[in-house]
Amino acid sequence: MKFKNLLYQSDNRIAYITINRPDKLNALNALTLKEIYEAVKLADEDYETRVIIITGSGEKAFVAGADIKEFSKFNQIEGTQLSTKGHQLVFDFIENLETPVICAVNGYALGGGLELAMACHIRIASTNAQFGLPEVSLGLIPGYGGTQRLPQLIGKGRAFELILSAKMINAEKALDYGLVNHVISLEELLDTATKIALSICKNSSTAISSAIYAINAGFDVNKDGYEIEKESFGNCFGTADFKEGTQAFLKKRKPNF
Ligand code: COA
């Protein structure tokens, strides 16, 4: 599949998706969002792919937000549609994907860029990364899940301060807040993401999908996370991976998932 605003590469069971509009700091216009959906879907449906890594091209920005120029003339109806479609197509889609997604934040992660990072399951950042939800400085609020996922990740008080002040925090602060799991040099960022991906690839993909489902259920007001955990735990006993994993342990060999 050919993309205009993305680079797609698959290697050793890992799909790498690079958002590639560096002259616009990888801002998310409609085409880029559509292509992110298509690329993530492609990777998720590829039986060989076990982990997806999303990053941005260039050394300055992961994603500097939704494309302000594109939505600057939108009315209320178009604004609502923009948010609703974005949630469904990309942000909720990624969060609920069966394949784990690691975000390697290589610079500015602002507005929709931070929201994209927060929809991913794991975030790591380079030392030059900057994080923020500056929407209120544009007369907007975060519309791709930022008001919900930021408090989940860093707590309500910190989220209020970050969203209401529209200020940016650096990578060190993001690590301190628990917004990212690791901070590394830009040169080592993708290698570190790949190492994390490879450590995930060794495990059962069916169990990993169930774990994602159960963890997300705990943050969904319409679901009972504990009930979903019990049910998903039980379902694991019916999988080939459960047989392989337990037999491998008992026979003192490595499992072949
Ligand atoms: N939407 C559309 N275009 C954007 C963009 C966005 N969110 N962020 C950056 N760009 C474009 C700029 O318009 C500029 O394009 P141009 O060269 O055609 O004028 C190009 O990317 C480079 O950005 P520039 O502002 O010149 O870089 P900078 O180093 O001076 O500043 C930022 C970097 C990230 C601080 C600044 O670009 C910025 O504040 N961006 C918007 C962040 C934002 O509010 N995001 C939330 C959107 S809801």
C-alpha cells in the first residue's frame, strides 16, 4: 500500500509507521489521519506483525497537532464531525487494537500529537521531546481524547494545569508525570522502541490482545473491568497459546508462540 504522508516498513514482526510531513511538523490533516488508520489496520491484519511502532519524521516534531489551517474555517457541525470521526477512525481504534502500539515521541507532541501518543499503549520519548495540549490558546479544547486520557495517565490536577495553561512540559517532566515510560537520546529512540517491541513479540499474541482488552475495560464506564478480566482469563484456557506456554514451562523449554 502506498502512502503520501506516511512511511511504512515491516521488519522482524514489527511494523514501523512514520508520520511524514516534516515541513508542517507532521501536523495531522485529514489525509494523514486517514492514512494512519489505513496503515495501522494493515499492520493489525498482517498475521506476521506482532507490534506496531509509531513515530514522526525529522528531528523536531513527532506531531505538532491537528492541522490548524485545515480546520480554521470549520463551523460547529464540522467541528463536532472532526472530533467524532477522529475518535472513531484513529484514536479509539488504536487504543482498542489487538496489536500493541508503541509511540516513539521524537520531538513536539502537541494537541492531536499528544492525543495520538496517549492513544497508544506504550510511550517513550527522546530527550528533546515537548508535550502539551495548547488547544485553549486557540479557543478550543482537546478533541481527540485529550481531556479523558491525560487525567487517566497523569492525574486530574496535573491534567487541569497542563490543559488550562496550554503550557508545554519537557521529556524529563513527562517521565516524572508517568506520561512516558522512558526518555532516551534521539539517536537511540527507535532502537529502544524496537527492544521493547521484541520483548513483547516473545509472548503469546492472544494473551497480549486479551490483556489490552481487560486493561482498557477498567477505563470504560460502560464495562466492568474485573468481570472482563475473569472472562478473558477463562478464555485464555481455550487457546493454543495457553497449551504451548504451559507445556513449554513444564518441559523446561522456550515457548514457540
Ligand atoms: N497545524 C498546521 N500547521 C502547523 C502546525 C499545526 N498544528 N504546527 C506547525 N505547523 C506548520 C507551521 O505553520 C509552519 O508552516 P509554514 O512553514 O508553511 O509556515 C511549519 O509547520 C513549521 O512550524 P513553525 O511554527 O514555523 O515552527 P516553530 O519551530 O517556530 O514552532 C511550534 C514550533 C510547534 C511551537 C509551532 O509550530 C506551534 O505552536 N504549532 C502549533 C501547535 C498547536 O497549537 N497544536 C495544537 C493544534 S489543535
